[in-house]
Amino acid sequence: MDLNKHTLFFTDLIGNRCLSNEVDCKEYDHDETEDLHFLPQFVLKPETVNEISLIMAYCHEHAIPVTPAGARTGLSGGALAIKGGVLLSMERFNKILQIDEKNHQVITEPGVITQVLQDAVKEKGLFYPPDPASKGSCFIGGNISENSGGPKAVKYGVTKDYVLNLELVLPTGEIIWTGANVLKNATGYNLTQLIVGSEGTLAVVTKIVLKLIPHPTHDLLMLVPFYDAQKACEAVAAIFQAGITPSGLEFMERDALTWTQAFTNDFSLHVADNHAAHLLIEVDGFDPDQLMLDCEKIMGVLEKFETDEILFAETAAQKQGLWSLRRKVGEAVKSQSIYKEEDTVVPRFALPDLLFHVKRIGKEFGFHSVCYGHAGDGNLHINIIKGDMDDEKWNNELTAAMRELFGEVVKLGGTISGEHGIGLVQKPYMDIAFPEVSLNLMRQIKTVFDPKGILNPGKIF
Amino acid sequence: MDLNKHTLFFTDLIGNRCLSNEVDCKEYDHDETEDLHFLPQFVLKPETVNEISLIMAYCHEHAIPVTPAGARTGLSGGALAIKGGVLLSMERFNKILQIDEKNHQVITEPGVITQVLQDAVKEKGLFYPPDPASKGSCFIGGNISENSGGPKAVKYGVTKDYVLNLELVLPTGEIIWTGANVLKNATGYNLTQLIVGSEGTLAVVTKIVLKLIPHPTHDLLMLVPFYDAQKACEAVAAIFQAGITPSGLEFMERDALTWTQAFTNDFSLHVADNHAAHLLIEVDGFDPDQLMLDCEKIMGVLEKFETDEILFAETAAQKQGLWSLRRKVGEAVKSQSIYKEEDTVVPRFALPDLLFHVKRIGKEFGFHSVCYGHAGDGNLHINIIKGDMDDEKWNNELTAAMRELFGEVVKLGGTISGEHGIGLVQKPYMDIAFPEVSLNLMRQIKTVFDPKGILNPGKIF
């Protein structure tokens, strides 16, 4: 690679928003995936769609790898510049362009923090529901790349359900919109939905039009301790079968909760010795009386399972405390040990079977796991803990265990990633989720958008 | 085309479920689009996915056009065998395979009538919301091809929002599933969503997994007469801005209603001389008191507009009567005159502007139009009436009027089809909705799936 020539071009275009020395680039060599580091040659921070267009056209011409990056909070390695080249940081695309109250839509740049966007539309009484655990730091553009979910997905759907239209820069530098700012669209192939969840491998998203809904005015939150983790999983489907759709239904194994307590040094919640798992259940809506009725119905369902005393959050602070505990499980596990996080998803009723197989395979291969996640969606985050396992075993034997686990997931009607994406770390398992015919279709679609394979190379396939 | 050889192959494979004489094939030469007729050489009625796989492999080898057809109720010509060859009728794929109450899912074949599917899941307390006006005759597979909407879309979303997983036969004969039976999926490109709305040009859908939701237990319906059609359109956005999400919000111009009364010979509803348009507004949910409050809120909003007395449907029969009137508008218009139906969609708040342009362009080009549709979605069906316009003008000058109209639609942030698809009749206007770069992406995606271009050729592009 002719680094001097490229440096000249990029610097000429965007001045000191082109970083090219190793020290500056170091900061951009990782996301939140395990302990992986890949140094880009350039970090570029464009501010306009035109700049991105010129960068892409140049990189296309010179076959320079380009890895788009948001807040780099991803968990599958999507923002890692594994082939070097350009790390295209979208951090300067941080403006909400228009909150369209008349049509319940928002037009935003991709570098806006998800929670900032949520708070801004909430001020107008509007709601953008999808919010991953990292909502305080992740970018909305990253959410679109990974088709993020989060705890509200169980009632309100995932990112893809809110994306109406996207402005893109193609790997060849052309700028297009994928659709229109409308709620229904039967005009040609759905390019919008093809881009959502494509992990920055097909195009660079530069503007986003999202659907909004009226913000619910009330919610109730309860934490339910179970003596048996399997039974907690079984209770999940039972709640839905009773006709209730909670706005959150989270599962936490004992370790998930106690490790987080240790990590945050907050022991205000009493976890008894015989608590094997907890469900965190939220209902929301516009009518507090209706929510009380929903909670009563849920408690009626829970009576059929053995639970300890249910904790109702009574204040906003208490609610926030419980949600914060849940949101910090990932960080807490990360602080304890080297680990791998799997993001399995199955039909909701198969959750107890999935948990059974996790623990069975853990016993057979000798690993400890900490499980938690969006149980209402059948989406279980499985943290495989390295602990004192020797490196040889960790590096070489674990793949076989994962293959067995993912095989069970697919047999249960599920798949290998619910909301984290495939990126780099799940790539070796794609053949379990899809036959070669399907993978070939995907590879060819990739080639349609990116004939030279310069955009986020080495991901998904 | 070597007809004898092909007849032999098809008959050998599926016996008398292969029709090849002109009289038999005649029945399959049209759908519900205008007065268009195209005769296929063969009508094949496979019963198994394996038969379809063998048919596609054979047709691929011999470059025989294949046009998949459902109930042929489509309005854009998607099921017309415009290049002759095989009309692949999915009418034998008429079984609901499994209603999975435990996971709130249904697995169905594509040839099931939408209403049959709705009724079957309703018996289990479950709800599949998307239902086009033709729900009593259209197939769920056709709904997937066109990404159908219908009146409930305004609250519950369109077909794409319920499709979890699809079994496909590719044009080359391979059989794949697009995804998994899960509520969230971040595993590779979203092939499921690429197929939904692709109008049978990418693959033949052979099994469908749909998400279901709890069926609402109560609804209220009101019909609101306006003296000014523009004001009716303005009221639509105002209702949403008041924080209400109706489960139906339909607009009917005066002619839409009176022509339907004449068509059905049912004049039980009094339409006064000064009624210019009506809104049909439904709210649904689980709590009747809440619905009454919603209605009161809606009436509060309507007070700001000049309306005549609001009719509340008091019995199930009355509700059904009003909905039936609305559903029959299309047929009624068709019975009156040769016509063209446009399926424009704009952001909801732009609806009055859209109606203004329809009437303005109508005046300039000298055509009468009857407008109605899913106003809550900004989706206006515009029926251009031929009436006594001479053929020369109808055939040659109307295209310019349509191009002007669609140009306005796109300027308003909308697009040329909300739920009917592009098919054959909207194909000439695709360049208004998309630049050549986007159309090229779509054409190349088509080639990825269908390298010889045998599947539903001549549609969309």
C-alpha cells in the first residue's frame, strides 16, 4: 500500500481529521469484543456524506479496505479493522436532523448515541424503543448495522421494525436512499431491510429515517426470584400464553446477578442462597389500572412455579437500579475473567431446553457459563468463562463445544445470533445456521454492492 | 419452445395437474389488474416442494419462463404470465401446517386464504393482523409477494412485520430456509425480508412461518362525514398527534361510498348531498373502558374540523356492514368503468397535499378520480376513471399525468406503491422512485437469485 500517497489524499480531503500515526490509531484498534485488537493504518473522521463518497471512491479505486465504525461497543468484532486500511469513524455524524412530530418520524445521522436520540424524542412524547444494554454509549448507526434488540424488543420489536429509509454511500462512492419516508412500501426490493443487520459490509449508512410511536406514560417493574433456573425459563412462555405481552422480560442466572453486585459494589438487593435465577418483568402502557391488572395476571401465572417473594419496584430510582443491574451484567462478567459471549436465540418455549444444553455441554467440556438475556424473545446471552482453564483447551477445544451448542440451537428452531451479529467471532459457525447455497446467495449479494470486497472485509463470511 | 417434450416432462411429474390446452389455461390468463390477459402455455399445480424443485430445475435448464400465482387477486399484474411459459399455481399448497400456541407462531403453506388463516388462529385467541380488502379470496403467499397491508397496518404493521422464516425453492431448484423461527435474528443478511415484497421474482415461497400476537377482545367503529375532503385528510394526522393509534383509519371520497352503495344495492347508510368524504375509524384493545376514552379523545380532535353527525356502529352486524362497504370500493369502481388504480403512499401529514395534486392534475389532464384508502398510513388508492375519455387519450396521454403525479408523491417523501406492488403496470414509473444506481442494484440481486431470468420475467424492472 502506498501509504504516503494515500495520506496525502486523505489529509488533503479532511485535514487533521485523518489520523495516520500508530499512537493515534491505537485508540481505534478494538471494540468491546473479547480482547481483540487490530490496528488500522488510517482513522478517518468524515463530517459530510460528500466526504464519505470521495473516500469510498478513492478506496474503491485503490482497493483499500474500509471498516466503518460507530461507538465500537459491538460484541462480535464488526468494527475491527482486521485487514488494516481505513477505519471510517462515524463519530462526527452526531446530529439529530429533524424530529418530525407531524408524522411521528425522526431523521438522524448515524453517530448519535441511542439514548440521546431516545431522550430527544421522548421530550416530544414520542418513543424509539430499541435500546441495547450499551444504549448510553452505542450509536444508532451501529444499532442499524447489527439490527440491535434490547429489553423492549419483546413488546416493541427490534431495530429493523423502526427503520423506514436510509441514505447510503455505496462502496463505489455513489449516494442513494434505500426507500421512502413511509410506513408501507411495496416498490421494488426492500433495500432498507437488506442493509439493516448487514454489519457495515454492504454500504455506509449516512442518514436514517426512523418510525416513532407514542411514548407509554406508565410502567411497572417486578423482580422474581426462582429456586430453579429451568423453572424460570418455563415461566417465560407461560406468561405470554396467559395473553400478556410484557415490555421487558429478562432472565438472569444467579451468577449474573451476584457478579454484577460485586462489580458495582451495590448489595442493596438481597439474593438468598437458594435463588438460582431471577426474572425481571416490566409492563408498560397508558393506563395504570390496566397495568395493575396485567401484574395480577402475571402473578397468577407465577403461582404455578416455585418462586420466592416478588419485589415490586416502588420508585423511579428503584426501577432504574434494577435495570442498571441488568444492563451491567455484561461488563461485570468481562471484569471477572476472559470470556466468550454467545448470543443464541430460540423460539421462546424452547428456552428451558436451550439452558439445559448449555449446562450439559458445559459439564462435558468442563466450562462454567453465566447465562442471562432477553428471555421473552428466546434470546439467551451465554457467557463462557475461561477462569482457570488452560490456554490450550480454551483456544482449541472450545470451538467443538460451541459447534455442538449451536447445533442444538438450530435443532430447536433457533439461530446463532439474535442481536449481536456475526462479525468476526461468530463467522466460523455460519455453516451451522445456513447451508452453502444460502451463504453463496449472501456472498453474491455482497459482491453486487461491493465488487472489490473493500467494505468491512473478512466479516460474516 | 419444444412443447411436446415439456408436456411429457410435466405430465410425467404431476399427471393431470399439468394443464396445457388453451381452454384450460384460459382461466389462468388474468389477475384482478385492469382488463389484462396473457395466456400461459402450461398451468402447473404442484402439491409438494419437491415437485416445485424439479419443475424449477427443468425450467432453468430449458430457459422456460415461470410465473408463480396465488389466488390472482393482485392489482399490479404480478401473476400475469406475460412471457408465456409456465403459470405455477400454488392453489394446492392450501394447508395450515401448525398453529404453535406455545410460541405464538403459525407455520403455513402459501395457498391458504388469508381470512382462513386469520380465523384459524383467532380460534386460539391469536391474531394475524395484515388483511387486504381481498382477504376472503387472496392467498397468504400472495400477501408475502406484495408485502400486503390492509386496514389494520396503521396500528399493527404490514406483512413483512410478521414473517419470521420462509422456505423457498430457488429458480435453480434448490430448497432453502431464509432464517429461523425466532423473533430476532442478526445472523447474516436478511434474506427473509428480501423475499417479502419481491413479487415472486426471486424465489417460490413454499412454507411460511408467521409471528402472531394476542387477539384484541374489543373494538369500536365510527364513521365520520366531512363536508370537505381536504379537511378529512387533515384530521387524520391530528388524531395521531393526539396520541391515539387507531386500529383502522380509512378515507373514502364521496364517490367511493356512493358508487359502492349502488354496486351493492345497499343504501342503508344515509349520505347527505354535502358529504364530501368520510373517515372510518376503529380502535381496538382489551379494555372497553379504555376504548371509550380513546373514542372521546378522537371526537375531541374532530371537533376542530367541520363534520356532520358521527355514526357509531352499535352491533357486530353494523360494524361488518361498514367494513364491507369499505372493502368493496375497489370492486364497485371496477364495475363502473375501465380504470387504472394507483397505490400512492406519502408521510401521513402530507395526505392533504397528495389529494390536492390528484385533483389538480385530474383537472389539467381531464380525468375523474375516485380516491380512498388507508389514510392512517398515508396510503391513498387513486382510481383514475376512463369514463367516456377516448381511447387515444386514455392510452397515450395518461402516462404523462401519472408521471407528474408520482413526481409529486416522491417530492412529498412518498413512493409509488404502498401495498399493491410494481408488477407489470407500475414498471414504467420505477425511475421516478429510484435512480439508475438503485435499480441496477436490484437488477443484480435478481440475477444472483435467477441467473437466467426465468422467474416471473418482465416484472418490476
